[in-house]
Amino acid sequence: MLLRPEGYEYRGGAMDKLYDAMQREYPIEAMIVRVTWENNLPVWELDLGVVRGLVPSSETGLGNDAPALMQKFTGQKVSVKIKGIDKNAGIAACSRREAIADAREKMFDVLREGQRIEAVVKIINPKQLLVDIGGGVLVHVPRVAATKSRALRLVDIFSPGQPVSVIVKALNKQTDTISVTMVSGSDPWEEIPELRRGDSVAGIVVGLNPEYVMVETFATPGVVGLAPPPQRGNLRRGSKVRCVVQNFSRKNKKLSLRLRDTLA
């Protein structure tokens, strides 16, 4: 393995650059343009310009979740190491697993619990996000650590490739564990502006029963008020509504509302 000097930038042709990356074992970034199948297993195809890069599921670094997650990375860029090049066939064998292994090792040396860092949303599932905290290192963020909202779906709040700010919650090098949160520890009832009787607020229905409707305010996710059910019309979970404030108590965490109308 040849080491890459500090500040090194290759100045040769595109194919020579790939050979240089392979010999010096430094990662390069490429876009996943297709997910194909070989021997009943998914394979990423990368756009490396002069050749096609191929990453089998075992080299994605996604572990046992690889078959289920690989297609969701289509169109996104990943860091890989070049393991071999067949110039005549126009293909290069690549490994994301090795590229992120180096980055993950460094994470434990540079990160500290409580530190705020920038990340990028890679995958959005109904109950969790998968975010890149740097160098392709992916961390699962459960819904409760992604948003205070009880109403909006994660897919309504986030999109693949979206930059987000996260706080390092826990680090354990021995168990190879990194956990982060996107939600501050502050109480949403302390964050909501002072409301007065007669104020108009918008929100989304998060629950219903014969006695009241639960409405989460758009202005401060996590703050839920109660309103009597409407005499006419039908509401359902997810309905967007406009309400009038009847009573507000920050101390008692109480918000009484009256439904006014629905929003488109």
C-alpha cells in the first residue's frame, strides 16, 4: 500500500486516477446509478466515468440489512475503495465496507458525547431515519429522536440528501456503538410563544374520540391542545385544522381550543 501525501491531488487521466486510488487505497466518491442482480444477490453499479464500479451486497457496509436497503440508495453518492480493475471489461470491483471502516474508526477518536455535528439523511423509513454522520458512517435515528412531532410522517419532514444537525448521544468503541439525536432535551411547552384567548393557531389532528379532538400545533411540534369535536363534518387523524385558543397554561401544560375550520 502506497500512502497518499498530505494535500495530495492526482493530476493524471480518469483511468489513471482509479489505478492511483487502488494502489494508495484511498476512497473515492461515486454515484449509485443502478441496482442489478447477480446470483440472486443485489449489486450496486457506480458511475466511475471511464468504467462501471460494482459493489456486491457483502461490500456495501450495510450488514444484514443490505438486500432491503440497497435500492433506497439509488441516485445517491457513496465513498468506496477500488479493489480491482478490469480495463478490458470496463468494470472495477469496489468496497464501501472498507471505506467506511476507516472512517468509523476515526469517529471514535474525534467525536465526543454532547457534540453537535452535521449529518445527511440517507434513508427514510416509517419508524426511523438512517443518517450519514461523516465518511459514509450510517447511524439509525428512531422517530422519537428525529422529531418531537406526534403527527407528521418522517417522509413529510425529511428527504434523502437533506442536511441535518445531530447531537452525539452515546459513544462506545468496545461495542462499536454510536447513537445520535436530532431532538433537543428542551420541553416544547417552554418553547411555544405565549398564547392568548382568541388567538388563531393551525395544527394537525393527532387523535380523536367522542369527547375531544387532539390537535398538535404546527408552530411548536410536541404541543398538543384539546378541542370539542365538531358538530358538523368529519375529521380524521392527519386532518389539518385552524383553531381558536380558549385557554392556555404553560405551567399546567394545557391548551384548550375551539375548532374553526379545516385547511386544504
